[in-house]
Amino acid sequence: MNEILNMTALELSAGIKKGEVSCQEAAQAALNVIRTRQDQLNTFITVTGRQALERAAALDRRKGSGPLFGVPGAVKDNLCTQGLRTTCASLMLERYVPPYNAGVIDLLDEAGTVLLGKLNMDEFAMGSTSETSCFGPVKNPWDLSRVPGGSSGGAAAAVAAGEVWFALGSDTGGSVRQPAAWCGVTGIKPTYGTVSRYGLVAYASSFDQVGAICRDAADCAAVLDAIQNHDPRDSTGLPGEYGGLLAGLNGDIRGMRIGMPAQLFGDELDPQVRHRVLDAARVLRDRGAQVEECCLPAADYALAAYYVIACAEASSNLARYDGVHYGKRCAGDVGLEELYLRSRSEGFGSEVKRRILLGTFVLSEGHYDAYYAKALAARDMVRKSFEELFSQYDLLLAPVTPSVAPKLGQSLEHPARMYQTDSYTVCANLTGLPAMSIPCGQSEGGMPVGVQLIGPAFGEQTLLNAAHAVQRETHWHKLRPPCFGTGGEGT
Amino acid sequence: MRWETVIGLETHVELNTDTKIFCSCSTAFGAPPNTQCCPVCMGLPGSLPVLNRRVVEYAARIALALNCSITPLNRFDRKNYFYPDLPKAYQISQLYLPIAREGWLDVEMEQGRKSIRIHEMHMEEDAGKLIHHPDGGDTRIDYNRCGVPLVEIVTEPDFRSADEVVAYLEQLRSVLLYLGVSDGKLQEGSLRCDVNLSVRPEGSQTLGVRTEMKNLGSFRAVRRAIEYESQRQIRILESGGRVIRQTLRWDEDADQSIPMRTKEDAADYRYFPEPDLPPVELDEAFLTDLRTQQPELAAQKRARYCKDWGLSAYDARMLTGQRSLAEFFERTVALGAPPKKAANWIMGQVLRQLSARNLQAQDMTLQPKVLARLIALVEQGRINRNTAVEVFDAVFDGGDPEEYIAAHGLERISDCAQVRQAVEQVFAENPRSVADWRAGKEKALGFLVGQTMRMLQGKADPQTVNKLIRDRLTEE
């Protein structure tokens, strides 16, 4: 069974189309792994089980084309699914069932995939470790005492553990790339506006972007081909010609100019991580790219600007959870003010409260100019300096995080230190640029390390080609954690 | 000491687009609760707003009519506050870049014309409605109104009396109705205003401390609230007190203002740019199109009626009171009716019929060509005026005047021989009256005319009858 589980999504779909394996068998195999591993990894909040098998059976009868036809996947629990609870890993929405599907859910459906369930995450996508979930922390499949990263930790861990062939996450400040790096899988955050946010429960609207976590770059290309489009329901969506990324994937990077911003290789960077990232740079150079160091001074403002703007937007986006309309409502017959206070106090976890408070503060009268307006100005500076860099380079290469996955519980005590780990990833969110994380080896302790590639707007094809070039030459993305699949404990 | 009242107005206007400002739900008034809402206007998690371009168009048309400068690049902002009728806990509005600024509206008053300056106008979404249980039990929420498009028009503090405010509101309402962008119905809440009011010693140039009054649902309430609040402030100042800056609610039943909150606990709305909506560009081509499509407004029509057609100011005001009435008038004139005659007919007979039927001009089925034809028949002397009124009443709900006249034999007798014959007969039958007249009793003439008219069933021209009788009397 591990043979099926070890396939990429493209290989599995090819096998299904050839009749070598049925869609039901694949779904059942994955459900077996989920059942075996759920207690250890806690990757899922909701497993669709019977519903998924029925869908798989229907697909087996139908037969279809398309590179993802028949492939089981799962989505982060902040993507609305009609009739299927969507919790954002918060007590606030523990029993919330949306009446509509997110745009990307319908697109995955059209692509002929099977939804196995909803993945665990940091509460409302706020966090870098997937420990703030009201359903308990997700564990890293490579080391159960470590975090998988966040906020799409369930998504990265599920792909790494062989529970699904692909997953959708969301990336607001690195929430797809960072857990992908820490779990040793491939993750991509496309250009802001190229995947519909309709039905993605908002954290920070200017940065939120749905992304894919997969086994390799080719699978990422196929998933992006399925979900990128211009959805008229999302006004921040960008018109463009979507699709064709998989067809355009040739791994040809000869003459590609790649810059390594010195500011993203600072003193805080763990030397082991630095070495692995430079290994990846070397592979690219060997394959014909020109790789050189470059300068990105504005990067110093990125983290502060990101947290000010993200928290400001979050404080407004999460105000609707007030106990009046839906979701958690405090017990007892209390007055309106009390209802607000108690419902929100009981419904939100401490990290969410911290960000709401920060955001409320920076937007309040007398502070707006000192914080929010300054952060917007800093964002413009970061955008400009990236624009300048992309007049010289086709891609930028950097680490994803300063270190490998930390132990569970370490980060929660030091929120500011946890925020620091987002330094390398937030730039792509401030600028809206596409970026991905691909495995580039392991630390001495056997924990995966990721390398980040950042492209110009609409530069997904370039990104994927560079990633594909690395993955053709290396086996890093093929490394599997000890608990991969059912580990012999089941079939 | 003599006091001067200084007032500024904030008026919310509900636009009558078919669908809401950020989703495609219907805006129709009066539907059962929560039957016109969707994930977007209910603010469900994950939903996103999409701007209804028609709202921008309507707002821009109002801005043009109010002589405002229009912001070429519009942005929306979020106004954050908690209230159960606001499901997102923020209202999408405009703070930093409102669609229009710096305009004016000329208001005609008995004392003359006054120009009220417009400070700014912005677009925003309406909130839902709370329905409190009459027994004081639970409160329910109706989301139907959530997301109905509004513009808020803010004036400078240019008013000095309730009369001016009411005149402005009536003028504004007329502009909105002429533009066709709002129902302008106060009782359905499609026009709501807040009054900012302060008083100061007459001659003073500095503004006093102001209060804001909300919940003014009728012109009468506006007038009462202004009178009440300015008296209240004057009383405080005259007794040596200080007016405090606060928000008041006008209680129409109690006929008094009730404090809601003071400035100290005023809400901090934490406005910031709405990240879910990109900026909206209003390019010159779009505005040029709107300018050319802009209908003629009541004030312009009034000026034209007086200047080109010699109507009195009073008549011009009556005719332009409703856009459809003015249009009816203009079409009647275009069909050849003399303007003054058409005006008299409309202000007399048409309004009489409408009020008898309790109808608005826009609901009238009468066609301008029918009235024009009727006026022409009178002008040509084919029917007399009294007959015309009878025909008018008969065809008001439909029918052809000439057919009616023919069917009822109402055409005027223009044949002198026929009249002369009738006169002969009347003279023969009433020798006594003839003798009376000759004896100097002038009144007898009237009797003879009446008898002749009766014989001719009223279809003769009374003047002709009069002349023939006089001729006949003096013949002998």
C-alpha cells in the first residue's frame, strides 16, 4: 500500500486513468493512514470518510482526464465547505457549517479530486507552529516532539506523512512555505490575486492567499493549474491567462539570473540551514543559472510592517465573531455588552486575542499615523526594492526560516521570538509576489530544511521550473519521515 | 441678547438600485424579514464584497447635480463598531477619499435664494434593522436592509433656521427624484437626516458648541427638533451654563431630544482602507457621459418656464413639484398647446383629478396628446370650456375626446341660423321678458340668454347667443 502512498499526485492520477489503481483504493489507503496516524499527528479536524469514499466511487464510474483526476487531497480548515463544518481551529467556530463552498473547493471538485477532510491549523491562521488550535497541536511527522510549522501545519504534516497527495493551505505571512520547509514537502504561495479568496476565512485580507502543499514541484504546478483563475466574487482577483504551468514545466534554467539577498541571510540564520540553502543554490548554478548575492535593504522593515498591517486587518476581520449571529455564544441570559465580551473572551485563544488587541491599538485614534500609516509606507518601500531587484534578477533565493522546526511548546512562551521566524517569508506577502519552499536536505538531527524561491508577479512558471530543476537533480523531496504511511501497522 | 442658530446637516439617502451595493440581493422594501440576504450581506466568514457599479454611477450623478468636484480615484474604508444590526462589525464606507467634495445646492425661499455649501458626499452600505419585541422580550434582526446602498451628504454649517433646513431638504428631495436615483421617501427611511446645531450671539463669527441630533424621520420632526434644540441651548447659555458636545436622539412622540452619548465616550471607529475592494477610478469619459445624460432639474425647468413661456414663478413651482407632472406639461406643450393654457389645465383639472383619485402624477394614465387635443378643440371654438371639462373628466382614465364629443353630440353649434331660430322661438315663448327688457329691466336679458342656451343644450357659444339676442331686441 505504501507504494501508492509514495506516488506523487500526478503518478497516482496516471495510475487511476490506466486502471492500475482505483480512485476508491487510493482514498481508502489514505483514510487508513489518517485513521492510524490521527492520534499521533492530529493533522485533521474533520475527516470526510464515507462521503469521500462515495465521491471516489462516483469518480471510478465516471472516468476522467485531467492531471489530478481521482487524487485524494484535503484543505485547511479555513476554506469554507458547504455543509461541512469549517472551524478555523477556533472554539468560536467549532460547530460552524458554511452554506457555501469557497471558490477553490468548487475548482478542486471540477478537477476531479476527492476531499478527504479539513486540516488542522493555528487558530484563524495566526501562528507559526500549529499549536494554537483549539483541537490541540499538530505534530511534526519527522519528530513527534516537534512542531510542523504553521499556520498550515496540518496540511504540510498530512502531505509529509502520506495521508494525502496534496493539500491546500493559506499563506498570509509564510503559512504555506514555512510548514512545508519544516515538514520536508514542497509548498507554493502564488501571486496575490491569482487564486480566489472567496470563501477563505479572512485573517489579513491584503496578504491572505491560498497555496498548495505537495510532494514536488510538478504536483504544485498541477494544483495551481486547477485553482488559479479570475473569480468575479473576489474583487482583489487579477485577470490573467491561467493554466498551462504543468505543460510549461521543463526545468530549463539555463541563463536564469538568481539573486540571494544578503539581508535574508542574517546572523540569526542557523549555520546548518545556511549550508543546506547554499547546497540548493549550488545545484541551480550547476544547472546553468547565474547565482549571486544581492542587496535588499528594505527587508529590515518588512517584519514590523507585516505585523502592524496584518494585526490591523485581523482586528477588523475577526470583529464579526461577536456571539450574536453565529458561532460561539456565551451561556446565560446577559446584556449585549456582556454578550460581546464573554463570547469573544471564551471563543478566542490567546494568540488571536493578542493580535486583535495589537491591531485595535494601531488603528485607534492618535496611533494610526504612528503605526498603520508608517507600515503602509514601509510596505511601499519593500515593494519598490523588490521591483528594482526584479529588473536585475529572474528569481530570488533565500532560506524559508532561520532554523529547523522547534520543539513543541517552545514558541508559545515567546510570541515576539515566534514572530521573528517569519522574517524571510513575509516579504512575499507584503509585495504579493509568488514564492515557494522546496526541500534542500536535512539538519544533523534529521530535520528537513527548505529553501525559498521568490519570483516576480505572475512568475509562477519561472519558480516552478527552478524548483523542478533542483528536484530532477536531487532526492531531498523524496525523503520520507519515519512514520510515513501506515508504517506496517495496517494495510 | 439676540441669538443666531447655526445648523449643518448630514443626510443619508438610500439609492434605488435594483441590487445591493456589494452583492446581488434585491433592495426591494417591505419583503418578509431575512428573505433578501446572502453570505455577503450577512457578513458570513469568507465572503467578500463586490462593488455594484450602478451605485457609483448614481452617486456621481448626485454629485454632479450638487455641483461637487468628483474624486477621480475613489477608495472605500472600514468603519469599525459593534452593533447587532451590523453583521460584519464594520460598515464599508468612505472616509479618506469620498466620491465628492465642495459643492452647493441653491435653495429657493420666500425671502429669496440661498446657496447651501456641500462639504462632502460619500458612498456606504446600510445596516440591518433590529425589531424589538413589543412586550420588551427578545430582539430580532432583519438583514434585508444590510447592504442597501446609501450616500451621505454633509453640508457646511450654512443654515440659520428650520425653514432653511426644510427648504433644503425639499430641494434635495426634488433633485433626487428628478435624477431618479432614490425614492426620497422619509417614512420608508430612504431619506434620513442628522442635525448638527449650535447657537451664538448674533453678530458673532465663532461657532458655539454643537450637538448632533439623530433619528429625524419627517420634515415636521426636523422642524420641531431644530426649534426645540435651539431653544434648549439658548436657555442654557442665558442662564450662564455651558452647552456640552453630545449626540441626542429626537423622540418624536415625547417632542423632545434625549441624550445618547457625550464626546468623551464617543466611539473610535478605527477607520482604515478596505482591503477587499480595489480603488475605483472615475475617468473623464465616464463623467462626460453622465453629464450629457443628466436630466434637466426642477430649478432649471422653473427658470425656463418663466423666461421662455412667460409662466409665473408660482405656476412654474407647481408644475415642477413632481418630475412626471413637469414632463407631462412639457409634452403637452410640445404637441402644440399654448404653455399658459396647458399650465392652467394641469394645475386645475389634472391636479383635481389626481387628488380625487389619490394618485401621483407618475401613476397617471392620461396621455399628453389627449389634453393637447382638448385644448386645441377649445381654441378652435369647437367645444366651449364647460363642455371641455366634462369631456376631460370622461376621458381622464382613457378614451378619445373627439369620439366622446361626437358620441354625445357635444360639438358647439356654430351655425348662426340655428341659433337665430332658437332665439326666435324663445322670444315667441317669452313675450313678458322681452317687454321687461324694453321697459329697462336689464336682468331680463340674462333670462333670455339662459333660455336660448338651454334650448341649444349648452352647445352654443354664449357670446354669440348674447349678441344675437341683443341684436334682436334692438331691431324693433
